[in-house]
Amino acid sequence: MKKVKLISLVLSMSICFISKAQEKTIIKKPENRVSEIETTSKSLIKAKDTICDVKVFSNFVQSGTSTKRIVICAPSNSVFKEPLFILDGDIINSNQFSKINPNDIKEVKVLKGNDATSLYGNQAINGVVVIISKEKK
């Protein structure tokens, strides 16, 4: 048995990220053809949202057959997480953020990683956009 380690890439129209490392076991039959590939996944990243394990069966080594491409996409709710928006110390949602007049903004700060989570907790795991508006006279 031969073991081949591959890194799976999950492609979307606008993003590309590494999801899991896979260990594949190739089983050869007496006719020198690959009959199936068993895939077991090992997580590279321990995240709150994970993609389920996949088992792939294929005959891609036989001569005269075309190669098959398999694209696995994560659910949209785990891919497109929004950052936390803060306007003058208050949490706002993305709809409220889109309605802010750019002329009313004094300062914008972007926090990510440990800086964001240390100040705002787990709700800031996808980053924080802090907006300070101009004082109204």
C-alpha cells in the first residue's frame, strides 16, 4: 500500500483557503489499476466551523479515462463571516454600517486577531471595524 499526503484546497469565486490535509491510501488490483482511494481527513486548523470529512472513490489512474475534478465548498454561513462593527462605542450591524455617511466619519480603526478578541471577546473573532464619527454641532 502506498500513502500519499495531499493538501485540499477549497476554491470559491472570491476566496481560497486551506481546509484540511488528507491522507489517501491507494489500493492496487492485480491488473495494475487503482480501484479506489480511501480518504481520511486530518484538521490543519482547529476552528469553530469545520467542513465534514469526505470519502472519495475514483478510477482516475486507468488509461483512456479523463480525470475528474471534485470541488468541495463550505456552507456559505461559515465562509462569509462579518467583522464586528462598532460606531462610537455601540455595536451596529452591517446594514447600519452601510448607511453611514462617509462625510460624518472622523476616524476608522481595523483590529484583527488577538487585538480584537482581547478588547471585544469572541464576537470579534472575525475582526473589528471601529468607527468614530465627527461631533455634531
